[in-house]
Amino acid sequence: MTLLGEDVTAVPPFRRNVNTVFQDYALFPHMSVAENVAYGPMVRGAGRDERRRLALEVLELVQLAPLADRAPSQLSGGQKQRVALARALVNRPKVLLLDEPLGALDLRLREEMQIELKAIQQRLGITFVYVTHDQGEALSMADRVAVFRDGRIEQVDTPRGLYVRPRTAFVARFVGSANVVEGELARQLTGSTQAFAIRPEMIEVKPAGEATPAGMLSCAGTLEEVHYHGATSRWHLRVGDAVLTAVRPEGTTATAAPAHGARLVLAFTRESLVPLEDR
Amino acid sequence: MAVLRSAAAFLYGRRGFYLALLLLPPLLWLGIIYLGSLFALLVQSFYAIDEFTARIVPVLTLATYRQLFSHPANLDIILRTVAMAVAVTAAAAVIAFPVANYMARYASPRMKAFFYVGVMLPMWTSYLVKVYAWRLVLAKQGIASWFVDLLGLTPALEGALAAPVIGGPSLASSYIGMFIVFTYMWLPFMILPLVAALERVPGSLVQASADLGARPGQTFRHVVLPLALPGLAAGSIFTFSLTLGDYIIPSVVGAPGYFIGMMVYQQQGTAGNLPLAAAFSVVPIILIAVYLALARRMGAFDAL
């Protein structure tokens, strides 16, 4: 494994220029917030005043300077998270590793911290390697996303590239939701049995009998289920042996929701189909 | 049945009474057998013995304590006992820490069970048997000197035994030998609380420390040791107080000098001076109290 051109595979952790924000924060319970943050400079031999100054500087960055002398047990989850971040940042690492850092926070706090983390990252210009299971978090925060499957990288791309051009069925399904079409239905639609993915929001649904716009592919389906999500609804449509999902904006179709079992036509452009590699 | 049921209903509505009923027997036991006898001991130490009739005069006086602290021999005994207790505690801590750290952090469950049995098995054997066995092991022509000779270290052993105060004609009749037996005897009491304390230190703290640039020694000093201090304090209270109170090991192994425990034994038995025996046993109580206060001030219990 190389880091900025240097082989670090055999370098012990205390000599790597990488710091980690742990999932469980791993704050030292017998030290104050400031002492926790000053731990890195302390073990590197910084003097007492120097340590304190560095710690307060970074705590300022994560807006925790007023709590510098509290004990970690007196902090909330979000505050502990910030201390863990400050403690890792104080060493000015070249790379900061974040192992599901927001996993233990509730949704609102998580969204706030996402924005804040991104802002801090851009301000400091440090590379963040951010491990997460939350695909929304990955898409909204990252410049580049690597999708792992069984410890191997499946695809590396920009969030947009990953979403628009997933290379494999795994990536298509893992990042956002996707209809993966293969076999007979694929041949029927495109003339080839090569599997392809189509995003639910790219599928238009029309009443049976209505003309398909020129250049669009179409097939007939039966409405099986509708799941209401507020701004949108997810329609599950049976097409032959497969079930395809379409996402419809709720505002326009609210009055025109067809009954279950209704015969409908699914239409989509050829460009919205993403051919997938075989695995 | 009906009586039982109505009794149950009666107790259910009166939680405080129920709790008091449950706690009464242990509280009585603790209050009378433990604290009561301790108080009786304390009171005894403030009585004195009549020099002519050898009877205890039940009048409160400081005469016994005066007797205790005015004799240089008694002060020697206290000093000797405390020095031994400190040395044994320090040695037990140094030996126990690596063992406990391995058990808590690195050993597989099987290995850990093996270590637990290994640590506790000696405690299942009679204490007297072990002490007398050690006297044979440490005797002049015993296993210990044979093994030292096998390693070619006999000159080093002879040098140590030639040292003033701690030395002697053989290991079995020197303070070095007594120190070895004490350390062996109380080591489990140091290891077990230390394992418990170290098990409570999350592994991620050790990882975080290394991640932040601390070398293994620094991680030990700044993270593992401070968080294990309560265990170390608990263990050292055992080793310290057990050494202060023991009278069998000093009378079987080691140099002829008296220890506090031996004095208590002798004064309440052959000499029949119960107040002096009581005064002698108050000394370890005070020493332990001072030690606990010091440990608390040093922050040994902050991480609890």
C-alpha cells in the first residue's frame, strides 16, 4: 500500500502520517476534552502551553472551544464526534481516515455533521477517506467514491458517474436503486441479451393504448403495488417474469393514480439504459 | 396458602419494609461480627494491663500506645513489616502486570481459562503446606540453590546473601527468602483485580493512541496504566494488608526479626497482653487508611 508515493504497508501505526476517527470515538475517559485533543502533540513532545494552544485552535474549528475542560463523559454523542475529529486533525495528517464516523448519531445530527465535515475538509485541504454504508452520505459528501464488494473495489468514480454509469449490477443496485433487466426481457427491449440497468425515475408510465413518443422503447405491464413516499411514489409493475420499479412525482399523478392490476405502458429512452458488465 | 398470599400482598405494598427485612441478617452480621469486633479491638487498645496482677484494667488510657511507640524494638517491628509490605506489593505489581495484560488483551479464551486456573490453583492448597514447602525449596541445599548453581549464578546468590540486613546464611533464613515467599503467596491477589481492570480498557483506546503517534511505551504510560490504576490499587491493598497481618510466613521462613502479625500473636497468646496486641493490630488499619487516602489523592479511583 502506498501513501503519496511512499510504501506504508509495513510502517507501524504510530509512524504513519494518517489519523483515524473511530466509529466509537475512542476518547480517553481519564482526560479532559483539551487533553484528548492535545494527545498527539503530547506524545510527539510538544510543551504544555504549545499543546494547549494547538488543542484550542482545533477545538475552535469544530466549535467546541468552550467545552475544552469538560470530561468526555459529560458530552453528547455529536460533541464526542467533534472531539474525535479534532483529536485526529490536530496532527495535520496527510490523510484522515473516518470509519463510519456518523453511524451512532441520529438522522438530523448526522445531516448537520455531514455538511460540517465537508466544510472542514475543504477548508483544510486534507484528503478524507470516509467509510460509510449510507449511500446517500457517500454521494452527497464525496469527490470520488469507491464501491467495495467482499473487500475488492467494484468501481471508482465520481458520485455522478457512479450513479449514472454503474458498471455492474452490484453497483447499480447498491448506489441508489435500479432495475436490472436481463435475459428474455432485455432481448425483447433492446434486441440483445446483455443485461442493463435503468433508474426508476427514468421510466415513464402511461395508460395502455396511449401512443409512445417517437424514439422511446416501451413494454406493457401490470401495476402490482404502489408505495407512497411523500414527494414521490414507487410503482411496482409486473412485466412478464420481472417486476420493474418506477418512481413518479406525486404532485402530478395524485389524482390520476390507477387502480391495482391496471394495464399500463412503460416507456423510456434508449439513452437511459446503462449496459452492465457480466459478473 | 392464604396466609402466605396475604403476607406477600402485605410485603408487596411496603417495599421499604420488605427491603429492610431482606437486609437485616447481612447487616446484623456485618454490624456485630465485623464492625462490633473491630470496635471491641479498638477499645481494648485503649485499656492497659496491670503490671503486677497481669490483669486488664478497663479504664481508658493511652498507656498502651505509649508503650508501643516508646520502645525502639516495637518501632523496628513496624518499620520492618511496612518495608516488607511495600517491597512485596511493588514486586507483585511488576510481575502481575504483564501476566494480567496478556490475559486481558491477548490470550485466546482457552489460554485465558488456563491462566485463570494456573493463577488460582495454588490457592486451593493449604497455606501451611505451601509455606513449609517453600522453606525446603529455599534451604541451603534445596532446589532453589541447586537451580541457581545449574545456571552458574551461585556467586550472585552468595553476593546477595552476603548483603547486610536482607542477607543471611541461606535463602530460607534471610529476608530475601521471606520476600520471595510473600510475593509468591499474594501474587494471585494482584493478578485477578488487574485482569478485571485491564479487561475494562477498550481496545480501541489503545489503537487510537497508536494512531495518534504514541509509541507502545507511551500508550502504556498515558492510557493503559492510568485506566488500570483502580485494579492496581485494589490488588495492592490485598498484597499490602495481607503482608502487614501475616504471622506464619515470618515465623517459618526468613531472618529471626519480629513482624507485626507475630507480635499480635505473641502478645495475645503467651504474653497475655491483650491491649498491646490490640494496639499492634491498629497499626495496619491506620497504615491501610493512609495508603488509601494517598491512592485516592493520586487519582487511582478517578477512572472508576
